[in-house]
Amino acid sequence: MDPQARPTRAFGLADETDGLYHALTDRAGLPAKTVSRNLTLTPSTVELARAETELLSETGREFFLRTSLERMALPDNAVVPPDCPPSLGVLSVDCLTMAGGMIAVIQPSGFDFTP
């Protein structure tokens, strides 16, 4: 869900069709690419940033990711950790609404004090 697409690049994947963007805007199932036996990933692209502004005026926008996940054939024990943008915009709210829990990864910097 992050237009910076770091996990996509880290796994050497690409998305030439902007599938995540279209899944959210069309309320379709998410495209998934197999990375390994127990890992699939929905690639992201910078095009997803466009969804941030386009979805602002949509009613129910905070449920679009949940709707797209429900339209996928996921195993009952699937774990879906979304990669959220570093802001509290539409895409992050969509992730938080879908989530049953949250882990916040924080890298201290900027205001840390070292004597």
C-alpha cells in the first residue's frame, strides 16, 4: 500500500500494470505474485500515489483494501501485513481499517540525544 514500493523492489518484483491501484479503484481482488512457497506479495508502484487523491472523495474508501482482500482466495490462516505509507492518508487508513492488529516499526533519529 506504499507508493514507494520498497518490498516490491526488495523481492525483485515489478508491476507494469499498476494492479494494486486498479484493484483498489475498481474494488477488485488484489493481484498476487508468488515470492516463495509461503509468501505472496501484491506489488506496488508509484502510480498508487494517484489513488491517495482520487479516493479522497469516495464514500467508504477506508474499506477498499478490505473489499479487495475479501475478493481473493486466501487460506484461513493467511497473515496479511500491509506496508503502509509514512503518513496518515487514505492508504494508511485503509490498512488500519483492514487490520486486526498493528506493529509499529520506529527508527529513532532526528531528535535522539547522544551526550
